[in-house]
Amino acid sequence: MRSFTVISGLVLLVLSAACTSNVDDITSPAVPGLMEKGNGFDSTTDECRANMTYIASQAVIFFACNGRYPDDLEEMGMAGVVCPACMEEYDIIGIDDYFYIECPLPFSPDHGNIDDGVASWLE
Ligand SMILES: [Zn+2]
């Protein structure tokens, strides 16, 4: 159950609906207000992290529906979701019951990662 650490609350809210609804319904923009608390970073950092949190929640939903994590964004129907700073798609590793997503920003400090459901910026 380690994958259900940080984002389980969010996922539980949408899980039952997502498994039965059209994929298009759950690929809308990042969850509004998710990363609103101030943390000293600029808005693209907040937006990027909200994107990654949203992608991670969708990945957990994908896992619940398919018994494994997705190989890439496209498999979740989320192709084209990019970091707002570098405009590149997120790096994703999905292996059976392990999932990792990282901001592709090519310079430091990047926007962090979500390692098996745990966001690096929350540690
Ligand atoms: Zn980013």
C-alpha cells in the first residue's frame, strides 16, 4: 500500500467516478487550488508540481483500474501535459507496482519529482 501515501485522499475523491467515466473527463487541466499554499517558489513551480501531483493521482487511478502503472503519459490519455517552465513532457517510470514522475526541467533547481507517491517537495 506504499503507493497510496500522499495522494490517497485526492485519489479516493475521484477514483470511483474515474474508473467508469470517459477518459476525456479526467484529462482536464490540473486540479485547481491544489498547490496554493505559498512556498517561496514562482508560479511555474507551483503549476508544475500541481501537474505532477495530478499526473500521479491519475497514475494511481490507472493502477486501480489496470493492476499496473502506465508506461507513459499517452497511456493515461494525458499526452501533451508539459512543465510550464521548459514545455517538455514529464519523465515517467512505471514498473508494475512502482511509479516515478519527474519534472524535465534541464537546469537546477528543477521542480522535483514524485517517487512512488511521495512528492520530493513535501519531505
Ligand atoms: Zn517543471
